[in-house]
Amino acid sequence: MDYQIILYVIAIAVLFLIVQRNNKSNKNKLYGRKGRNFRENFKEKMKASQEGNNQSEVEN
């Protein structure tokens, strides 16, 4: 009976540490996005995809 309680406490502690590590990783990813401008990136991607489509039409 006492072993089960100890195992539960250890399991909860391990899960807590996993969540903390994942949270830290996610925050680091989001901080990298802070300086980006969605509108500019979207326009650049659209230009690149249209240029790619135009090149494929010329090749065909």
C-alpha cells in the first residue's frame, strides 16, 4: 500500500518535469516568431509559389 503511494508521487513528479520541459521548448519557439511580420512573409510565399507555377508552365 505504501509503495503505491510512493509510485504515484514519483509518477506525478516525472509527468510534471516532462510538462515543464515541453513548456520551455514551446516558449523558445514562440519567442523566435515575435519579430516576424505575417503579412510580409505571406506575400513572399505567394510570390515564390507563383514564380514556381510560372516556371512549371514554361517547362510544359
